[in-house]
Amino acid sequence: MNSYDVPIPNGFPLDPALAIQDRRRVPAARYTSRELFDLEAERLWSRVWQMACRLEEIPRVGDFVEYEILGKSILVVRVATDPESSDPAERTAPGAGPRPGPIKAFHNACRHRGMQLDHDRGHRPQGFTCPFHGWCWELDGTNKHVFAPNLFDQEQLDPDDLRLRECRVETWGGSAFINFDDTAPPLRASLEPFATYHDAHKVEKMRAESWHSTVLPVNWKLACEAFMEGYHAEQTHPQLLARAASEGYGAGTNTAGFTDPSDVVESSLYFMKVLSEGMGGGMIHERDIRVAESLRGIALPDDPMEAIIAWNTRLNEEITQQSRAAGIDIPDLNDLVANGHISSVNFGFPNFFLLPVYGNAACYRVRPIGPEETLFEIWSTTLMPEDADPPRLDGPTFWAHDDPSWPDVVRQDLENLPRQQAGLRSPGFDSMRLSPEVEGLISNFHRAIDGYLADRPRDDLLSAIQKVSGGIDAPIATIEFD
């Protein structure tokens, strides 16, 4: 037994060949097995926090979004402020209707005969009406109308029993998260240290400028793993690699080939433009590029490394100052760097990514459809002035996974995935082999999943996922049930 061997978690109910037994190896069958996929639906997705919608999707009282996952449907709705919780004069504005209040989530099933009450998204300020028999519910889940109640025995019309069944919902980072498990740890604890890291970036104030989705012919775990390490960048995203300005410009901290401080500036501008275009503006905003261009010609030290530090410090300072002058509540970017906020790709277990740079962040959400079919979504978000009117996004723009419209960086990642899924089905491939240094997050991710599949105690699971959520390129970690 070597130091990377791990025992199969007690209670793992499937073929042991499907479990992680070497931290550096992931059996190929984990990405194709219907048996494993069904157990994930039963024991993982029924117990984890899942990002259901962004809060700007439901700004008004009565706005709702349907969240679907593996045959389950939840209505996430904005309700009115509790009339007992504030001064009456503050609860409404002239002509504005009720003041928006908290978020509620309901299982999407009429209490009469199970008909789904609504679908997709919409505005229901008067509550929900069943399209089958017309029974009605207030936004807080209270039943307000039963058609012909004289036809029913009185005990079947108990008000508490007629209430819509609530699903647990909590908010963080400008989004609403749901959990089907009433005994799961709170959202905040389940997202640490991911949550605290992004609080410093003020992601709760970021607003979406675009939203796209696609269906990938791959397992959901494979889709997540595509973004868990930067090791693939050299081959998959060569345009992002550091190169000297004399070679066509590039990015990063590689000082080889820099012969003049201006090389540092041009290299940085090249990278910013390529990443901005390649991510559809999701990580580098066009306003950040304008700020950088305005700094061309500033004096920098002759030493390449010192020039890089001086340039980044000055750029951060200028983006911070100009953003604040425009009414944007951006954190001090140099303070973020000083406090270790340098990871631009971060994972929140089990299926959520944030990619923060300057005052922006791309957001990814991955949802399973079948053993080899996945819904993938990407938002481009940014900090805006407090009085800005963000664009209304009534659902994502759908592009096929091989549509050339995808920005280059995203397109390159999406192109890899179907070919990788096909390779995993090859009889000549039995397991992935992972670097324990830079691909450890993939190993940690799978072992945390195995803890759910083995129905480990709640505290063990919380400890495990807190070692999974965070920056990518992480080493293999020891978790409670190793």
C-alpha cells in the first residue's frame, strides 16, 4: 500500500471498482456508469447546496424562476417585505407596489393533484394558480382558493396541510441557493473558504451583463474538471501564455525576452485584450482595458520583475480610483493582492465556479442531465454604479456546444470535452492519472462525492467539501474518511 492509497468509504454501496482507491487515479467508469449517476442523484444532489438563480432575475415582488435538477422542480420567488418588519411608509413607493422582500422556494406541485404550478420564469404578483383546477396560493405559500370546497371533506382542507411545501433556500454572493435536505449545514459553512474569498471581491454587488447556456455530451463531473486546473492552458489556450513583447506580446510574470519596461506594459495589454475577448468580457471588462491603455508611457523600473510589480500596482490603483469616481463600489485591488487574493478561478462544491478579476467575475454552473449529458451555463458579471440599471436577462442565450459563436477561451474548453468523454469509453483506457500537485482538486472532488455516496456523517462531509471549495491547481488533500 502506497501513501496515495485510500480505503473505500464504509457504506459505499456500489462495485468497489467505481470508488476512488488511489488518490491519483479516477476510474473511467465514474463518467459513464448509470448506476453511479443514479446514486449521485439520490445521495449527492438531494443533500447539497445548489445555485438556483441570480437575485437580479427576481427583483420584483412576484418574480419567480423555476430551478430544475434531475426531475425535481423548484419555484424560487421574491415575496413582499413582512408588513410587521418595517415602517409602513417604507414598505411601498408611489406606483411601485409592494416592497421587495425575502426569497422563498417551493416544490413545484399543486397540493391538490400534483400539477406543476408554473414553469420557466415569470411575474406572478398575485401568487400561483394551478392550471388544472384553479386552486390558488399566495406568494408566501398560503392557499387562498379551492374551487368548490364543498366537494371535499373538511379534514382535507386543513390550511397548514394545504400550504405549498417549502424547499430550503439561502442567499449568498448575489444568488439564491436551494437544498433539498433540511438537515444539511448552512449555506455559508458549506461554501467556505470560497465564500469569504469572494466576499472581499464584493461579488454580491456584481450584476450580469450576459448569460449563455449549452448542453454538453459529457458527464457533469468531467465538465467541472475542465476548469479545476491550469495545466491544460499551454496546449488548449496557447494565446494566454506569457511571451515577450518582441515575440508578439503575452502575459504573466515570465520576464524572459523583456528588453524594455514598455514590453511589460504591452505584454499586459495583450493579455487583457485576449482574455477579455476570449471570455466574452466576463473576466476583463472593456473599461479595465481603457484604463490600462491610458497608462501607456508611465515610468517603470528597468528590472523586468520590478517593472511587472510596479505596473500591476499602478494599474490596480488606477482601476480602483476610476471605478470609485464612477460610483462603483470596488474594493481596493492592491489590498486584495496584499491579502493573498490572487486566484482568478475558484470552485464551489459541487458545481459552481467564480472567476474574479478586477471588479468582474465570470460564473459557471454545471447541472447533470444524464450520465453523459450536462447543462453548462456561463454568466459575465461586473460591479456597476449603485444607480445603474443592469440589463434584464430573461433566461440564457442558448448556443450549441460546437457553435463558433462561443468566445475563444470558452470554445477551446468546450471543444475538448466531447472528445475526452469519447476517450473515457475506450476499452484501452481504464483510469485517469492525476498530478498530486496541480490536479489534486479533481481527486479531492471525487473523494468528497464518495463520502456522500457512502452516506458519511454530516460533519465529515462538511469538513470534506471545505477542502474542495476554493482555488484551483490545488494539491491532493487528506479528508476525513481517507
